[in-house]
Amino acid sequence: MKVTLWGTRGSLASPGPETARYGGNTSCVEVQGADGTVLVLDAGTGIRRLGVALPDSLRRVDILLTHLHMDHIQGLAFFRPLRTPDVEVHIWGPASTTLSLRARLTRYLSPPLFPVFLREMPSTFLHEIPSDDFEIGEFRISCALVCHPDPTVGYRIATSGAVLTYLPDHEPALGARKFPLSRDWTSGYTLAAGVDLLIHDAQYSSEEYADRIGFGHSSLPQAFEFAALAEVKQLVPFHHDPAHNDDDLDRLINETIASTRLPFAVTPGAEGATFELGSIV
């Protein structure tokens, strides 16, 4: 399993030298299997660059949306395979309590927000996220609702040799002031338990979180605490606040590492970072 980060921000950051190392694109992660299967986790602005980089020989790609907030779908209409008739694009995601996934995406992919209708995009297939596990190529995928405003899911993606969990928008603490969290009630624990790589929301500093309880995001210390609770092997802090430049992120992440006894590796989420889990040919 090869994992590549194409967008790591919570919302679009101003491009420039102050964000050169971490990048300014919104959430998008590519997962490639040994059999050639390609999963795309969320469709933030990073998905445009991913679409250009995909090989011309690819005939199917699956996009797994965690939810339909704008920063997670704003690049979808600019994904090159959507305009390529001989490539099947399968889009998976949660419905709302009142609208289907198709109805929700059609509101975005139609005038006046976009000049082309979703129905006019060739070889596009929509799937509402099931409650049971499902398979795409070699990947076994589990999903579950997590703490974030509006229907939002996290994903656990497994092969025979590795397991990845993706929780880009997640507030497992939900205002908790004392740690450790409890396995019995913590949102997302089952998805993340024991995984090789956890990509997790770490949008705020502790001070910022105090004024944003209930927004659906984590502070860096909470992300680290959640990773320790789940006994993961490696944590990627993700969904960076657009107000944090490269120097801010270095400082906040290094301060959290220095104040925490880490039973896992930490690699800050930056555009272009790649991770090879298990074996890949």
C-alpha cells in the first residue's frame, strides 16, 4: 500500500513561500494498491494535481468522501478522470438524513456553481456508504460515523500487509478537559485501533481549541492522545489550519512532540509526502 498526500489543509491557504513546505491545498490522499487499485480519500483542491498525475492506462478510480463540506469536495469538478469516457469513476460517501448522495453532489455539480451537470460526466457511478464492510480491489474497507458536524465518516483501509485509518475531520475529545480518553466511548476508536498509519485531524493548538469546542476538529495534543489510545504505529497530523504557516506548524508540532511520551512515530502531513506500508510492487 502506497499512500501519497496531495492536500493537507482544513481550508484553502494562501499559496506562497510561507506555506511552501506543508502546501496550501485542501484534503486529498491517494492510496495505491499492489494490484494497481487507486483510492482517493476526499476531493479537496489537491485532487486536481492528482488527476493530472494518474497514468493514462488507469481504467478505474474510486473516490471515498468523508463528508460534503466544501473543503472536501471543491476540487471534484476539476478531477481529470471525470472527463475521460474510458475511465470509471466511482464516488462513495454518506447521504444526509433528508437527501441522497446524488442529490447532495448534484447541488454542487450543476449551474450556477458549475457549468457542467453531474449527469453529463461520463462513466461516473455513485455509491452511498454502506454500514457493512466492503471491498474495492485488494482493499477491505470499513467506515463509521464520527464526531463532526453533518454526516461524516472515517475510513479504515486494509490489505493483507497493512492498515491505514483516515480521520481528517474529527473531534474525539468533544470538549473533554482530562485525559486519557476512554476506549469505551471515544469516537473513531474502533476504526483506528492498532493501525500502521493514522491520518488524523490536528487543526488547532490547545489555546485555539478552547474557543472552538464542538466545531468538529482536534487540537494537536488531542490528536496525539487519540493515537496513543488507539495504539497506532505512526501518526500523520493533518487538516492544518489555513492560518498556520510553515513555521507555525513546525513550532506547534515540535512543542507537542516534546511534551508527549510518544509510543508511535510522527510525520507531519505535508503535500507530496509518501508512505509505503506493507509491500507494493
